[in-house]
Amino acid sequence: MSADGHAVLTDEQGMQLALAEARLAAAAGEVPVGAVVVKNGQVIATGRNAPIARHDPTAHAEVVALREAARVLGNYRLEGCTLFVTLEPCSMCSGAMLHARLDRVVFGATDPRTGAAGSVLNLFGLAQINHHTQVTGGVLADACGQLLRDFFKPLRVNADPLREDALRTPDACFDRLPDYPWAPRYVSDLPSMAGLRLHYLDEGPTNVGESASITWLCLHGNPAWSYLYRKMIPVWLAAGHRVVAPDLLGFGKSDKPKKDSFHAFHTHRQYLLEWIERLDLQRVVLVVQDWGGILGLTLPMAAPQRYAGLLVMNTTLATGERPLSDGFLAWRDWCKQQPQFDVGKLFLRGNKHLSVEEAAAYNAPFPDKGYRAALRAFPPMVPEFEDSEGAAISRQARDFWQNEWRGQSLMAIGQQDPVLGEAVMRELQCQIRGCPEPLLLPHAGHFVQEHGHEIAVAAVRHFKP
């Protein structure tokens, strides 16, 4: 009993009550966070997360409980009250608690991403604020944290491990993709990726114990993923060849760093080099388009013995020596103005033959804006000036293709491309030693792989093992 005769509720008992609310939130499909407000040993209000159900971004468990407590007491000042919550409060909820003049806040699990009671910042520790609320953290932290982990685990693909600063598109987003039957493969221990997971396809005979006369290494661009090669892969497999196609980090089934700042030219180039080394790819025909070329054309000079051929489509070497084209600048500006653009509609614009299901497949990796950091980061990442990141290595690559390349080459051009069309590709042709007259596709646009069956058939004839 307290000095004034009221029963005392221990911190563990209060947190158990908050956990009960959190479990109700989980059952309703909300992030499992629960809260209770106690005064004089009695629970006067409860709350659980409800932003989805209420269509209200402020409907966090703590705010819901504070509103109910204020209604019960008939006063927005909640002096003499303690709030128990299963997760460290965010800045919004912490501000509300301070404004309510709570005596005490007790939380369970810490939140290293948005916690405002000591993890990211500590609003309760600011001396400038005229009211100071006592804070106790870590009460039943394991139970509170496990409830959150159990909730999120089914929403992730092989969620353990997943870096705190990355997202992983749920497997369900990729259900029933048309013409994409291949099994996913993953690697997560490349040195430069520091635990991020890279997805790739690897079909046909491998270099170990089997005879892969050609290995087609297919690199996609922005905002595509390995789905872009679905019309070409079957042709090469039917010819008895191996096909390897990664999803760049931030795209497809690969992990997606949350911050735009992760994405840099050298970052993506380095893990691609490590991944090629890990798979020990041999007799490679490098297949590139868009960013697949901007990055991919810089790879062979690092290990030229691995590469036997180049199939290049609608891309460029971004050396920074001349201004970027008006078409690209318009695309970059449009991306900046339309950060939530519909990826599927973009593909439909230049490929009227796509089905609704195929267009939806291009949207699949990006269920909400949190997954779109790469889509925002890649357009301004193209080297624009001679000292831009990636420009110097691209100039080295140009010299390699002009002077040192000894493999076979084939170029295919989608002539309806307003950004990297025939004029840009003809210039690139002059930079590739021995590149023959291009294969022209008058009805194809930028994403020329959508007309890729014809190209793949021509490539099988062109590249001799």
C-alpha cells in the first residue's frame, strides 16, 4: 500500500497490462504496441496501436491511452499518472507525455530507429523543458521485443538476419509473377555489403561439374529488376547455356537500404565485383542496359579473362566529359518531381503489349515509399561532371573497350528510346573495339528487353562458344 492508502502496482504488473493491449493490437493486424495509464494504483485508461484501423497517423498506443485518461479525468493535465508502454515512445508520443505533465513513463523494449527516450534522442532529458517526467526503461524488455519480432517475422522473406537500416520486400509481393518461374538464390556475406542480402537467378549448367559453354550475366537498370530478362532467359537456357541475373541492392528481391545516401557508384560496383568472384563466373557474355551498362561496362577490365562477349542495349558510359543529354535531364527532373511514380505504368508507356499482371510485377518490389530509396537515388547518381563519382572509372572503362577488348560484341538498339536512343548508342558503338552494325528494333523503347526474344535468338547465333 502507498502512504495514502492506495494499492501499489509494480512496474512489471503495469507492463503485463500493457503487453495484453499489445497482443490485441497484433490480433487486429496493427504493430503490437500497448499502453496503460495508472493513477493511485488504478488503471484509468488503456490504448493500443490503431493507425491502420483509424486511418490516423497519431493513433499510437500512448496517444490513444492519453486521450482516454484525459477524458476520464476531465483534464488534459495528467499529473500524478504513470504511463506504461511496451515500446520506447517516439518523439510525437514523448511530446504528448510531456505536455500532459505525466509523473512517470515506464517502457519495455528500446527502439533504436525512432526512440525518443534515449535511443535516438532524449526529449525527457532536455533541461530547457519546464516539466520533467521520470523515465524507466527496459521493464520486461525481452517479452515486449519478442512480441514485435514475432509480429514482423512472417512479413519478411527469411527475415533473419536483416539489417536495421534496410527493408526486405515480403515474399507475398512476388506471388504468381507471370513468366518468372525461377528459384531465388541469395548471398549475404560479401564484404562490401556488410550483411545486406543480394538476390540473383542462376539457371542452367554451372561451371562446377557441368559444361556451361556460355554464361550470360544479365544486369538490369533503374527502376527494373531481373524480371526484365524473363523473355531472354528461356532462349539461352534452351541453347544449353547458363544464365545469371542479380537484382541490384535496392531493387527486386534484394534488400533495400532505407536511406538514399547508401547508394553510390563505387558501392554498387564493388559488391558486383565481389559477387562475380564468389560465383567464379567464366566464359561470360555481359548483358547490359541502362544502369546495368553504366555500372556493368566498368566490370570486365577488373578481370578480363572471365569475359568472352558483350551484349549491350540502350545504355552509355558516363564519363562526365560532356553534358548529359536533354532527354536524361528531363527524366532526372521528372523523377525528382514524381518520387512516387507508378513503375508499372512507366513500363506500359513504352510497351503497350504488356499485360496488367506484367506491369504489376515491376511494382512488386516497392510496396510503399520506404522501399524506394534506390529509385530516388539512382537518377542523380549518374556521373555528370569529370570529377563526379564514377566518372574516372568510366573513362578507364572506355579506354579498355577501345583498346584492350578482345571479345565478341553485339549491340541492340530500341529506337523509340528518348533518353538513350540510337544517337547515344552509335557513339557507344564507336567506343567498343570490333562492335559490328547494331541490331535495330524500331518498335522498342528504352526497356528493350521487353522485345528481348528476338535479341536473345540473334545473340545465340552471334556468340560462338
